[in-house]
Amino acid sequence: MTQYRFVTRDRVGKWYATLAEAQRQANRIGAGFTDALGRFIAYRGTVLEMRELGPA
């Protein structure tokens, strides 16, 4: 299972099970926003991190 989070120079987001959820929460740490068409726009310097979790 892949998990996602956004990282800025000053803040680190939580890990989320879906990219869509990570994008929705990114505004809370100042990593980006969703535009009027529903596309996620990351601010300059924002990094998307991904990690793979093995079987539980």
C-alpha cells in the first residue's frame, strides 16, 4: 500500500492512504491548494513524498 504526504520547507504533513486525501489536507500546512477546476496546485518548493508499506 502506498502512502502520501506533502512537505514544505517549514512543515511536514501526515501520511495519508490516498493522494486525493493528502492533496485535500495540503492546504493546512501551506503546501498547495485546489483550483476552481478541482486540480491540485502545489506551491513552489513543495515536495510530494511516497512510501510503500508492506503486508501487515
